[in-house]
Amino acid sequence: MKIEERPKVEKLLTNPVKRNHQFDTVEVKVSPPWKDAVKQLRKNRFAVAGFIIIVFFVFLGLLAPLLTPYSYEEQNLANRLLAPSADHWFGTDDLGRDIFTRIAYGARISLQVGLFAVSGALVFGTILGIVAGYFGRWIDTIISRTFDMLLAFPSILLAIAVVAILGASLENALIAIAIINIPVFGRLVRSRVISLREEEYIMAAKAQGMKNGRILLHHILPNSMAPIIVQSTLGFGTAILDAAALGFLGLGAQPPMPEWGKMLADSRNFIQLAPWTLIAPGISIMLVVLGFNLIGDGLRDAIDPKMKS
Amino acid sequence: MQKPLLEVNGLKKYFDIRGGVLGKKVGEVKAVDDVTFTVKEGEILGIVGESGCGKSTTGKSILRLIEPTDGEVKFEGRDITAVTQEEMRKLRRDMQIIFQDPYASLNPRHTIEKVISEPLLIHGMKSVKERKERVRELLEVVGLSDYHASRYPHQFSGGQRQRIGIARALANNPKLIICDEPVSALDVSVQSQILNLMEELRDQFNLTYIFIAHDLSVVKHISDRVGVMYLGRMVELADKDNLYDDPKHPYTRALLSAVPLPDPDVKKERIILKGDVPSPANPPTGCTFHTRCPNVMDICKTARPQFNQIDENHAVACHLYN
């Protein structure tokens, strides 16, 4: 049962050290993956629209003192419930304050709430999710069951409970919103890490002798970024919505802060008499949330984990 | 006689099967069951076997990428199954692995520069300039070029990626490289390029390989000695020529008879095995091959055959040769 000797494969490379390029010698332009994502995003008209909306509100908030001569808290009872006019673009509320001014200053509050609530949830959620996903076993059990417990409540109910314990203020509303978002990020990161842990390049990193910390920071975290970024953008929108809801219930920003949800709550008695008092903050909330959702959806499409080229 | 670089003694890896609500252990898969062999310095030991026979698990258990259940792995006389994780981490610069799938074994978000320089960094090459220099050198050694360093893995072909994987494994001048089916994901023409490259590198850097594959002709081409595995056990281990010219174990004979010959006029007897490979969760008693063996005897069903040296450099686990 002898096996035929196969012809020995011709040696392609005779001198292994000094060797001419055997592959393409044409320089290929190399762009890091995130640049491709940005390019992809710019092609998406909805995402661009969302981006424009958000930029508009950011500038509205930043430039508020320049855009309007009025103060957002000074009452002028002579000008109560004036309809929109050249002097008061969006009209005035029941205490004679200019609604446009309050919307502009309110943009600051809403965007700050979104930023801080999302960053807080992002940091803690990511850390917990990575630890749970990478180390597994009992650590995972403890963290995941805690997440399940938090997610078992409707999120706004949980936020109300947290504010009820801490006291009603914008800061506490912000903390409450961050807390209810932690398990959202945590679960997302955990599932991503669990699937990444089985990847061969993670085993390769281990085989090279890398420490756990390095594997987590340089290999697992960068590869889990895509869903985190998308979730952060979408989370921005819901955080603003939650803050408005808490404000509406009187559990968030306290008067005279021009918080949009609070503005809605304060003017709901005048819905027939002066509908503009509700329309302006309502549309503002809607637009900001819409803007973030459009960007988030666009990002989800653009950041494809399997990068194309 | 060269001194052994690696001694594997009674290596076992059992994976637990868990079931039920509480995740109770209901059984175990004996992926690697009492495998013993040595690898001499500078040689290439081929390991062949069907899918699922435990070749890769053996390779990964030796490196403790999968923690072995039992057994001893001696690298340069030191039992590495007993060392701490931190010591193991340092030992890894001497023991490297090349993976089967060149598409999965490179981090898609790292440039080639980073992929190859990372092992240098973690084993103490702090200077950026030195690392750059070494990466350039390594790329050249594996037949790639300087300018490839700034690219991402998805911009390479399979063969090129495998070259990158080899460069990464070579980075710290290892002594032993476990090649876990390094060419089975590649086209045949590219396979021979990679095999030639690996042979050259062996000579150039005095490397020792454990070459795992399921392609008998690939193993024959590259190995000095060949081990045949079946259902988690080593059934035959011999010098390449001995094994291919005079296989002893009935399983090895059947395997070799299945290798296609390039000449259509040559007729040879093929040994057709009946049935499937039994489940490693419930392996047959005695010799695990007795359910399919053409030479089965009564003793095969009860007693597990010892791995016996029947000749110089030829060992076989079969009752026919006791």
C-alpha cells in the first residue's frame, strides 16, 4: 500500500530574507474604519437631517443670551399669554415670560441632561457589562440578575422611585435617568463581550501572553464600540424624553427653570386659551428626540461590524 | 539524538456536558484522552485525524489556551501545567500558535503594524523605533512588504493574512510553534506557498513545529514524524516514512488507503470503514476503534490497548501487535 511520491512543490522563494514584493506594489489608500463610517453616514439623508436638528438646538442653547433680549425667569404680568408676534416669536406664557427665550435656555438643560445621564449610564454600564461578560461565572450571575431586577420595572416608574428617595430636583432626575439606563448599556455590552470572547483573535491575544486588562481595553472594548455608540445616541433621545416626563410630573427641574417638560405641565391649563404655550415646548422635545433617533439609526447602518472595503 | 523540547504525558481534556435547570453535570466529552508524545528540538511533528478527533484541542491544551483536565506538559523540562498564570504568560513568548482561520485570528480594528508589534510590546520591547524596525523585518521574512504595515486585515487575501499570522507568531523568536491547521482554509496553490515558507522559517530560525492537519499529503510533505489520532487518542506515532510506507494500526491503514493517487491507471485496494465515528461523549469500551475495525478481536472490546513501541521510532496502540 505504497503511496506515490508526490512531486515536490517547486520552491517559490529561494532567498527568504531579501525578497522582491510578490504582491501588488501599487500603494493602496488606507483609511481607518471610522472614516468609512463617517462617509457612509454622510450619504444617509435622514442622519444628516438629524444632525442638523441637533446642531441647531446646540447653537440655540449656546447662543441663547445673544438671540433674545428677554430673561427666562423675569415675570411680566402685563404681557400674559400674548400670541406669537414680532416681539415674542413664540408668544408669552401665563407669567408673561417670552416662550422663545425659555425654549432657548431650555435647550441647554435638555442637552445637558442627555449628555450627563447618557455618559453616566455609559461608563457604569460598560464597565459592569465587560466585567460580567469577560469573567463570567458568579460575577456574571450577580451583575446580570441585578440588571434583570432593574429592567423588571417600567423605566419611568423606577426613575420616579429614585427621585422620590433622593428628592425632586434636576440633578436627582439626572441621576435617576442614568441609573435606569445602566442595565440597558450593561446588557448590550455583556452580550457583545460574550460573543467576542469566543473570537479567535481574542484567543490569539491570550496566546501571545497578553494580560486580561490589555485584552479587554485593546481588543474587546474597541470591537464593542459600535453598538455602544448607537445606543448612546438613541439613549440621548430617551433620556431627554424621560427628563421631560419627570419635569412634567414635577419631579425634575423646579421653577423657574425653563425645562421643556415643566413648561408643558405649567401651561396645560391654557390649552384652549393659548395653545402656543404648549406647542413650542412640545415640538422642541419632539424635534430633539427625533434628531437623536435619526442619527442613531444612521449610525447603526453605517457602523457595520463586518467592515466592507 | 536530539533532546526533547516538549514532552506531553497523559494529556486529558474532558469537557463537561451540563443539563437541566441547575446546570448539573450530566456527562463529559473526552476530547483528548490520555495522549502521550514527545517533540524533539528542530523537528516537525505532524498530527492527523478526522474532524473532531481532538487534534486542535490537544494543540490548545498544550499551550493552556484550553486548560487541560489532567496530564503533564513539559516544555524544556519544566511542567507548564503547574505554573501560575503570570509565569505562563511569560512562557508564551517561547511557545506560539498559528491559527486555522486567517480571517478570524486577526483583530479587524488593528493595523498590521499593531497586530505584529503588540506581542513585542507586551514582552518588553518598549522602544517604538525598535518595534517598527522589527515589524518591517518580520514582514519581509514572511514575504510581505514594508508598506503593508499600515493596512487593516480586511485588505489582505487569505494567504497574505496567514503570512501576517506567521509573522505575529515569530515576533518574539519562539522555540515552538503549534500550527493548528494553518493551510486548510487556503487555496491549494496558496497552501504550497505557505508550507514552503514555514519550512524555510524552520531552517532559518531553528524552530520546532507541531503541525496539526487533516490533509495527509500536507502532513507528509512537511513532517518528520507523524501521529495519528482517533477519538481523542493517539493510535499510531512513527517516522514519516515508516508510517506512510508501513502503517500498522488498522485505522491508519484505512486513512492512507483513502488518499487519492494522481495516476488514474494505478488501482489500489481501498479499505472502506463502516459506520460513523462514535460520539466522544460515549466512546466504545476497550479500543475506541473496535466498532469499525476490520481486524477486530474479542480483547478489543474489553481492554484498552497500550501505546507500545513496536519498533524504533514506531509506536502503536493496537492489540494486533502485542
